[in-house]
Amino acid sequence: MIYENPFSMPGKFYKGNTHTHSTESDGKQTLKQRFDAYRARGYDFLVMTDHGVVSDVSGFSRDGFLAIPGVELHPGNPYGGETYHFVGIGVSRLVETVGTSANDVLAGINDQGGVAVLAHPYWSGHTITDYAELHGYIGVEVYNTTCYVSIGKGYSESHWDDLLDRAGPTVGLAVDDAHHVSRDAFQGWIMVKARELTTPAILESLRMGAFYSTQGPEIKDMQVAATFLGQCLRVRTTPAQRIAFKGRASCGQCFDAGDGESIEEAECVLEPMWGYLRVEVTDASGKKAWSNPFLVSDYV
Ligand SMILES: [Zn+2]
Ligand SMILES: [Zn+2]
């Protein structure tokens, strides 16, 4: 697999949000208010991604809390859909978007050692047509709180699956994209396994896919195990109503709890034909967690 299993590597899990706005663009809180609020809610790191503005956030890191600079960029889209929204994590300077192709903007994020993510595809109305020619991004926002709160288009699971099936290995991130004070904050985040709480270590783990996304449910472990059926992917979670394993196209398997019951473990055979398996956990209140894909074969 090209991705690291976060449950098999050394380090610690850190909670963070990778998409946030402040009064430096169209957010309702100042940089200080935003960092203070996420720190007070127990986050370990926060990435500030104002539209077309890279702020110096170094003064907002504290013992046990990391402020990471970033940006949201909007290059033109020649493939028919609306303008792109790219989130650049860990960048220290702006990338020019006027007269710059989308791929050159993505390259500009990578050239600085940053990580690029395709933001909120469902909200943007983007399809595989808009993304097929892009390269230099690690993943896509599988859940975006502000897009859910504002128009109900927060979940981009099928967009992620399109990318996985047609473009190749792609990770998924749950994010807030917080603009308001609390209405669209603290509802989607990632748990990153990293060797330490520093920007280089977090970026390295993001590139390795060593994290999972959640709205609350926890993925406690995910391992390959030998069973009498063959190699299985076994997952342990906090109490869930459903644990779903999703592979390419029509491939997958679901495990559901009975009425008034819950499940905390499930396993699924690793079928090479399935290409990959990603795990989706849903709890009794409908909140979800998403693992990154576990690659079963070279499927694209
Ligand atoms: Zn956006
Ligand atoms: Zn945004």
C-alpha cells in the first residue's frame, strides 16, 4: 500500500481542523479568537486557510497546540465547472492564481512543501470532469461543516469514490471550513498519527494518509488479520450502528447493529478485485467517521 496504516506506525494521534477562515478574509472571528476557540475545545492543531491570504500564525502556537499557516486558492476551471477551491496546508506565501493554471497553482503549493486538498466538491458542483486532469493534490474534503450547515451539501463521499475509482488513491478529510463563530465550527475534524506535534510532522503524516476523519465516532484500530477466509481488514470502533467497507464501484460490505444494539468491531475479506477498502462508521446519532483507503491491489 502507498498509505501508512496510522494504527501500525509509532507516534500519537493529534486532533486538528485543516480549513478555517478569519477576519483576514470572510470569517467572523479574528485570528486570535479563532485559534483560542479551537485550542479551548481541545484541538491539538488548526490550519488557517483564508481566501487568497497567507497569515503569519507563528505567534498563536502554544505548548501542546500548533498553529499551521495555510490558504484557500481559487484558480479558474477550464473544464466547465465552477472556479476551484484548493486548500493549501503548510504554505508560507501566496501562490498567484490570476493567469495561472490550476495544476501550476497545485505545484506552487507543493513547491513550498505544502499539501493541497480539493475543497467541498459537492458544494462546488464539481465532478470527475473537473478533477480528472489535476495532479499534485493529496485528497478531497469528504465532509465540510459550513457547506452542510449553509445548503446541506456537506458530504462528498461519492465524489471521493469517483476520484478513487477513476483517478487513483486519494485521501478524505473532514473539515469545518468555519466562517461563523460556532454554527459551523467543531463538527468535522481529522485525527492524525504523527511522530510529534510540529508542522513538518503533521504534513508528513497527511501525505502518508496516516489519519482518519470524523464527526465524533472513533476508529480505535484497523489491522490486516489472517482468518480462515483469507486476509481480512479488521476494524474496532466506538459503539456504532453501521460499519461499512467500501471498495471500487459496486464492491463493499456492510455490518449493521440490531435494533437498540451497537457493534464495535467488523472485518471484511481483502479481495484484490475490490482495489481498495475504506471504512465508514455511523453511530446511533448519525455521526460518521471515515478511514482512508486501504489499498488491496494496483487497481488503476
Ligand atoms: Zn471554499
Ligand atoms: Zn473555505
